[in-house]
Amino acid sequence: MLDLGPVRRQAVLAALALRPGILISHEQLLDGIWGENPPKTGRSVLPSYVYALRRALDPADRPVSVIRSGQGGYRFVADGLRLDVTDLAEWLDGAQRAQAAGDLPTALDCFSAALGLFRGDPLAGLPGPFADVERQRLSERLRTVRVARLECLVLLGRFTDALDELAALSASSPYDESLAMLRMRALYGSERQAEALKIYRDTSERLRKELGVDPGAELRRVHEAVLRRDDVRLLGPAAAPPDRPRPQSRRTVNELPGDAGHLIGREVELAQLIAPSAPGSVSIVTVDGTAGIGKTALVVRAARELSVDYPDGCLFVDLRAHSTQRRQSPQQALQRLLRSLGAVKGELPSSLEELTAAWRAATSPLRLLLVLDDALDAEQIRPLLPAGAGSRVLVAGRRRLAELDADRRVTLEPLESRDAVSLLTHIIGQERAGREPVATRRLVGLCDGLPLALRIAGSRLQNRSTWTVEHLVGRMAGDERRLGELSVGDRSVEAAFSLSYEQLAPEQQRGFRALGMAPTVEFDVLTAATMLDGPVHDTERILESLVDTSLLQQPRPGRYRMHDLVRVHARRLAEATPAEAAAAHSAALRLYLDAARLASDWDPAGFPTGPRPTEAPFTHWKDAEAWLDAAGGELADVVAHAAAFGEADYACWIAEALCDYFVRQGRYHESQTALEIALTHVDEATDRRMAAAVRICLGYTGVHQRQYRQAHSLFTEALDLSRRHSDPGGEAGALTGLGAVDLSVGEGDRAIPHLTAAVELSRRLHNDWLAWMALVVLGLVHCLRRRNEEALACFADAYTHAEADGRPRMLGRVLSCAADVHLRLGHYREAKSRLREAVQLGQRVGDIFLCARSLTRLGTAEQGEGNLNAAIALHHQAILQHQLLNPLTEPSCDWLEMDIRSRLGRAYVATGRVRAAHEQFQAVLDVHSRPRAPR
């Protein structure tokens, strides 16, 4: 053993010897050994180190030293010397060649010899960055040699030898997955499968808890191989013990049914079903949807695409939860599955516990694909789940299995119109569908995008070559015939729905029947609770349970709906219990009537006939208005629904009550639609007031749409009917409407007698809203005739009636109108106080038009008092408010913009900003010449 002196001198030798033949400069040596703390003597220390090394290494008879000087450095020349790093490379090269030739004993000898070159840690105790880097590199090489040698031991069947060393190595490297894999393989080879599986569990848990990562793919594959007792994968084809009892070869089972249907429009859902699953676990994906939606076709298609990844078998079980045949119990399903795998011979156990244990034992080494169709609940499914890692289960059923832990859940909805047309075209042929494209689309709509309905309709056309598509559409007209036509052979849409209904509890069945009578496609919990005459909380529970059975959908939180065909079925069931159906139907219509009357600014005197609104469930008109807002564009459908079911009175009452709500929001078309439906059935109503009332509301809507001729005709008819039926309220409404038309067409003087009579009648009836309306219109007539005092008196009276009614819009409108008169008279302070209050009232109820109108007049008042900057700012606020208006629903939108910009232009003129004023006046001309949208 040579004495090489201090550790830094040894470090110099290591730096030179590990790079034989390479010139290493003085600076490299200093940096590599001393790092950031070079010696004070600088490079002069190196010659003394090299001199001592030469004396120790060079024999006396050697003419040239192994360490040779060069230009600014040294190099190590190993002529006639053997270096252990060179020996290491040679042994490893020999081992690799032996491995490639399949000579495992020789490879083992070479790896053992290479391992013998290492004595302790490489470069132990040597300082400096160079030694640190080389130490790490040589340590990695040492680890590689050890692992490669252990691999050879395992492949040679020397499991005990491998395990002794693996235990020590694993303790020092607890996160090394390659060592864990070798230990698992060696334990497996030693017939210690349970211990091998425990190594996987311990390693996985350690990685997740301490490093926050999952096991790698290779370790997971070894784990699966242990479960499957895959000798070839774990021990190699030639190294498996000859006396190991190998599992008998088993035929691959594929019980998937044929892919019978043409799958269209399910690309997104199919991608979800075949997406990669988490490795090492049993993946569960559920598919739910209403009867006939195409669940089975989708899961079978997905299973066929996945089958190549499951060589141990693809199994299919129809659990028959909704079938005319007897439902399969978990015991029956397990017995069938076990026999399909050939896992058990002879008599099978009968208890669920024993069958489940047998199934899990049989499937633990397998990677299976299992399709469970028409499942009822999690209790039916859980015993059937395979135990083999990497297995996948596809579950299809009408219920949403919230109690089952699933990786993904897919809910099927009806096909989009385009996809539904494609499916029907595929069935009946392109030529036939192309001849009747409109009828084809109508038939698709009648089938509601339901694949089962489309297939039945297509099948009927296939078997009736003389039928046109239009002929079948005609046969399906009306709900009473629609479901009856969707039946062929043993397939029937109604029968499929009936099987779902029969699975429901009694309270669910009652809820389902009642919802068939709902007057709108979408509805909320309050509507359902009213129809069922029950608490909201209990009703919501019933609704959610129906969602879970796929008989009800939830398009957004708090809103529910039925598919069209499901609703037809529910309605047919409801009609079988007429008393129950009538009560639910009337309750729903009453709810809409109460909400519409409460939300209307017309006070109770405006609705003298029909049911009076109850206090529950709306405690304030704002609650009723918010509830109507949530109903969206389906309110006119409530009127149509009432009329279709022979409820002419409710149709007229609801249309009348909704009129003010619609008009305030600029929803004139909806108001007109609802009222025209009611007018068609007004002669069927028992409430004789409705004949005039519906016409008055149509005229009122027409005035806001500037359809003055039509409105005048309607008001005239209503006036005649009211007088004939001795209806003073109707007479007052008709007179007010005639006065409003006269005012609008410039016949103010003719309007005065109509309006004066209307005010007198309204006061006699204590109808504050009608009196307010007549007085406001009368005040506007006087205002246009510049009868300022008469106008202010009318507006003051109108304000009194508005206070009695208490509605912010009424108060704000009359204040804004009165302010116009004060502005004309130069009473700017009075005008400002009224306009500020009008703006606040408008903001409270979201009346954009009132806010914009009042803000620009407030600007005019500020200008009148000389506050020009404040005036301009208010006009700009008015413009911002105006931009929120919809020109399609607000006929006065353009007029208001011209009014605001004219006032702003005049304010700019007053400040001397001529160019800015010119821009505003030009904008007025542009708006005036703008094409008007048809109304």
C-alpha cells in the first residue's frame, strides 16, 4: 500500500488518473480541488504535490514519470500500469456481451468481478468539486452494477442470494422502485407471492405519503404480473423453476353482444367511456339516461373498442332492472360470471358472501372488461366488481348511481336535431328522407331526439313502403296518438317508460303524474310543490329522486324538465286519475295567476273577477316578479296550456294579468301572443268581463308598439262590450286607451272627454292604477297644449293615486312628467327635486327608460341654473343608461336618444364647445334617418 500523503495530494492524483492521457491545466486542478478557496501560494503548490506523487509512483528503473508536465499543466500516462476504472469498463463490457448472448452465468461472473473493484465508497474523504462529481458518477456506476448483478441472480433462479443483498440495499434506498421490483420478483420466485404484493403496497404508500407521487408504470406492471402469476414476465422464459405449477391455459372469453345499432352523435360520450383509466385499480364508468336514450348501444360500442386491451376476457351481464323478465340477483349474475370464466368446477356456492369471495379470488390475477347493463342500484353492482388490477367496469342504467364510487359518470341526453336527422336518414334511406326534408325534421321533433323512438319510426316506414314521412307525421299528431304510433313488434316507447314508472315508490309515481300536467316545459320546486300540495323540502326530495331515475332532467340548478315523450306518458298516466290531475293542474294555473297579478302595477281593483291572490307563497310583488323572471320565455305557453285543457277563464285571467308585466319589460310580442290565444277562447270563458278585458290589454300592448289603428279598433270594441255588460271598469279602461291613442296621433282635444270620463269612473271604482293612468295621459294632453297649470294638477292627482298603489314605476313616471312642465316654466329647483326622486325610483326597479329620461331632464335643469358641467355629465349618464335599452323591444328607443343628444348639444353650445355640439346634432340626424326595424 503506497503512502500518498495528504488528502489534497491524493485528490490531485485522482483528478489526473481518472482522465488518463488528458492534459489538465493548473487552473483546472486548482478549481477542481480547492474550489472557491484556492491556496494562498497559488499554483506554486502543485509542483510540490506532483513531485511527491512521482516519488511514490515511479519505480527507480522507470526513465519517464507516469505524471508528465505539459504546457501549463499535467497529464497521467498509464503505460504499463492498470487502472481500476479501466478494469471496471472491461468487466462491464464483458457482462453486457454475455447478457446479449444469453450467457447469464458469465454475465454474473463479470458483474461480480466489477463489483469486487469497489472497496467502500468511491474517492472517500477526497475534497473538492472534482472529487464530488466523480464520487457521484462512480456511486451511480456502483448501483448499476449491483442492480444488474441482482437481475442475473433472479433470472438464474438464485432468489435467496438475491434477497439477502436486496434487503440491505432497499433499506438504504427506500424510494428506489427498481430495487422494489427486483425484491418482488425474487419473492415471487421463492413462492412468497403475498410478501411480494406487500412490498408493492408498502412502496406505493411510502411514495404517496412521503413524496406525493404514484408508483411508476414499470412497477405497476410488475405488480399486475404478480397478481396474474406471469412467470415469463417476472422470471424470464428460461429461468422459471421447472417444478412451479403453472396456471392452466384458459380460453379468452368475449361475451359482448353484437354491435347492432348505427351509433350517431355520441362521439363525446364515447370518448369519455374509452379514455384511459387510472392504472393499478378497478375503473368504474357509469352511463345513465331515460329509457330508449341509447345507453346499451353506447356501452357495447365502447366495450368493443376497449376489448383489445383486456386479453383475459370481456363479459356482459344484463341485470334486467327494467324488463318484463325477472330481474337478475347478484347471486345469479355471479354464478353466470364464474362459469363464463371457467373458474369453478362442479357445484357453485349459493350464498352471496361465498360467491363474492370466489369471484374476487378468480378475478384477482385477471384484467377484465365487464359490462353491466340495465343496472338497478349499487347494491346489485358491488358484489360483481372484479378484483384484478387494471380491470374496467361499464355500468348502464336508468338511475343515477350516486352511491356507487365511479371514476366517470356520463348522462345521455336526446340527440341533437342534426344527429337525429342523420339517424333517421340512415334507417329510411337518403333518397326517401331527401324527398321530404321538412317532414323528416318534423318527425325527428315528434320523436324528441330519442334513439328508440327514431328507430321505431324508421322501422315502421321501412315496413310501409307506400307511406310517406308526412303520413306518419300526421298519424302522430296530438299527444293522445303520439306514443301509440311509436310501437313496432315487441318494441314500444310507452312500454319502456312504463317499466321505469313501475319501479317508482308511490309518492314518486304521484309526483311523476302531477308533473305531466305542468303548464311549462321547465318548472321549479315551487310549481311542483303547489301541484302536489306539499312542503317545498319534501317536493324537492321527490324531484331529485326522479332526476336520479332519469325520468326528470335538471338543466340548471333549481329548474327541472321532462323530455317531450316522457311528459306525454306522464300526462296519459295523470289522465287516468282525473280528480288528482284536475287538482294539480288548477293549482299550477292558480300559482301563475297569483304571481302575475301580484307582479302587475295594476292594483287589486284592476282584477275585479277571478280568484284573489293568496298571501303565500309570494309575500311581496318583487318576489312574484322575480319568480316570473325565472320562468323565462315560457309564460305565454301557460296561457296556451290553459286554453288547450279547456280552462278558458284561466287562459284569459293569466293573459290579462301578464300584460302589464310583459309591457314593462318591452316583451310586446309575448304579450300579444298570450292575449291573442286568450281572445280566441274568450267566448268559452264564464267570466263575461274577459271579452272586453282581453281586448283592452291587446290595445294597451298595441299602443306601446305604436300600432294605433289596431289599438283604436280594439278599444272601441271593448268600450261597446263593457257598456253592454255593465262593466264600468272595462269602460274606464277602454276610454283611457282611446284617449292614449288620440294623444299619440295628435288628437289631444278629442282625447279629453274620454280621459275625463275614465278618471271619474276609476275614482268611483277606487281603481288607483286606472285613475293614475287616465290622469297621466290627460296631463300629457294638457302639457302638449301648454296648459301648464291643468297639466300639473293632473300630475299631482296622479301622484296621489300612485302613492296609494305604492309602485315605484308609477311614482317615477308621474314625477318625470311633472318635471317637464316645471322645466318649461323655469321652475328648475322643483324640476330637480322631482327628477332626482324619479331616478332613484327607476333604479330601484331597474326601469332603464325612466332613468335615462329623468337624467337628461335633470341635466336640462342644471343647465337652467347655470351648472353647465353638471348638466353635461348628467346627459352623458343618460346616454350610458340609454345604451342598455334594447331597440327591438323599446319603440321609443330612438326618440329617447335624439332627445338626450339634442339636450346635450344645447349644453355644449352654452359652453361654447361648438364642434362637440355639432357632433351631437349630427348624431340626432343620423338616428332620425336610421332604418326602422319592423315591429
